[in-house]
Amino acid sequence: MATWPKADRERFSDTILIVSDLHLGDRSSADDFRANESLFRSLLSEVAPSAAGLVLAGDILELWQMQLEQVLMAYTRLIRDLLALAHQIPVTYVVGNHDWFPFSAFIGAQLGGITFCEEYQVKECRLLVRHGHQWDTLTAGGCTSTKRRGSLNIWGLSFISWVSRQVTRLVGWWERIDPDIDERLGDVGGSLRSWWERYVARAPSNVTQLSPVPGLMPDSPAPAQVWASALAGLMRHHTPSKEGYSEAAADRYQQAAARLVGDDGPALVVLGHTHVPRLVRLPGPCPEGGDSGCPHGTNHSRPCGADSDHPRPRWGLYANAGSWAFSRYPPTFVAVDKREQVVHLVDARTLHPIKTETFSCPAPVR
């Protein structure tokens, strides 16, 4: 188990620790967390007891590829550590998509001293934590408390979420034979997506060239084009490329955080899901639709901050806690100091901050 200098450990006293996407498995070759088990148990025993709280920001257990009892038996000691910690400090479990079943049934309740919820808030420092799958088109359906009307459901999941889960299970089975297949598939998906953007987006005439029946429906995408796009999206949603999962590359989650921050919203939004650690400063929603510094475009009658009727939006922060199951990035966590209003994105191997920001929002420019 890891041992860190006392000064490094004390840096996180009285902070809120946020970890995400452990994906505890069954210790097979498909289990991407097992190499980091000792490090995480050290974090629980040496750093977390002096913290103000621990937030598990979703996908802590990998229940799309493994059975619950397999995970519980494989990581009995770690789970015992978590249950013991819950009697020392507040421990909150924000449910993600890979552990939505069965833990969504306990949202609003406690198990072993751990509080289960769909989102975690600290209003005094304007902190909001969600897993982030709510903005993922392939996994949101059925894995949120808000159900979509009129959608086809299979065992409580929307059809597209059900398909997503089956593909993830297939990749997990394949990993038992070839442990690195997920990352290689992700790279192929990324390359296919790049080809799609270069070949099709920049040259619309290529659409008809790909069609197996020349002249047939010339204004519609050719079947080859449609299948290439679908395959690229499928592979990058379910297997991480160099940039992480496909939604991470699109900055969809940063844009979602930008829509949430503002005078009445959170100052700091922390998500997981993408497996890509991030800490970036961003603007809040603009009253008139945004300018070059806002997330909503450039359709202004006058620039932000021009006068008292159109103040510049307040600024907030977006953090992603990263993952402990993605070999292309180190295991990371987010530490929030409520008193100093400082947030750290931390490399768990060294306990050294990768990046630090203050998140007290300045008053609007008048």
C-alpha cells in the first residue's frame, strides 16, 4: 500500500474528496481497476479519515460486465474499508449508469452508513456533483429518475440504453481474452470518426460516391456512410480512445456545466463518466445568448458587460474526477476546500495537485 509524506496528506484535511469511475470488477483480465486497488485503499486509510467527506461519483462498481456478487466477493476488503470509513466521516454514493441497477432503488436512503443519491450538493459553497451520464445519449435513457415518455423500454432501460449495455458486456467478455481490446477498439473508432469528418463533412459530394446504387436518393446519406458513422460512434461510446470516451472529446459535459453555473446555480460542477480528468474555468449563462467569452454563440446586440442591463455572466468551474480504470491517465480525484473555496485536481499516486483553481465567483461587472 502507498505511503505519502505527512504534509501531503494533511493538505486534504477538512476537504471534500470526490472520486469517480472505479469500475470494481471480478479480478479477471476484464477488471481494469485491480492494479489500483492498493492505492485506493491507501487513500481510504491515510487521507480520507481526516477529510470533511467522501463522495463516490458513480460507476464505482462495474455491473454492466459483472454480477454484483462477483464484485462484492472480489473486493471484500475494500468494501469493508468503505463501510468502516462511513462511521468516521460522511460518505455519499452518487449513482452512475454502470451501477444504476440495483443502487438506484436506494436513492434517498442509507446502506451501511453510506447515503445514496442522484446528485450531491453543498449549497454553502455552491458545489454540485453528478455522475454525468445524464448528458450521454447512449446511456441516459433508463439510468435517470426522469423517464422519457413514449420510448421503448426493455427491463427499465430505453432501447438504445439496453443495446449500449449489451455491447459493453460483449466488450467485457472479449477483454477476458484480450485485456487491451477496449482501448484498441476505441482508437479504431476514433480513426473511423476522423475519416468520416474529413471525407464526408468536407466533401458532401462524396456521399453519392459511396452509394452502391449511383443516382439513388442523391440527397440522402449513402448506406456505407450511415454505417461508418454508426460504427464509429458505437465503438467510441463503449471503448476509450486516446481522448477518452466519445462524449469527452465533444466537450458535451463542459457545455452542460456551463449551462448550470450562474448567479443562482452552482459555482463548481464536478462530474465523472468520461474517464478524462479535467479542471477548467468557464462562464455562466449569458442573459442575451452569449459572446466570444460565453458558451452560447455570438448573437449579441451588445457585448457582455457593456452596461448595467447586460452584466457579464459570473464565472464558474467544471471539474471531472477522471477514472481509476483507464490506463492512459493516472488515477485522480477532486478535493474541494469549502473554507478556502479552492478545488484541486489531484494525481492519486503522488497526492500532488495537477491543477488548482479558486471557485468563489466574482460579482457581475456593472
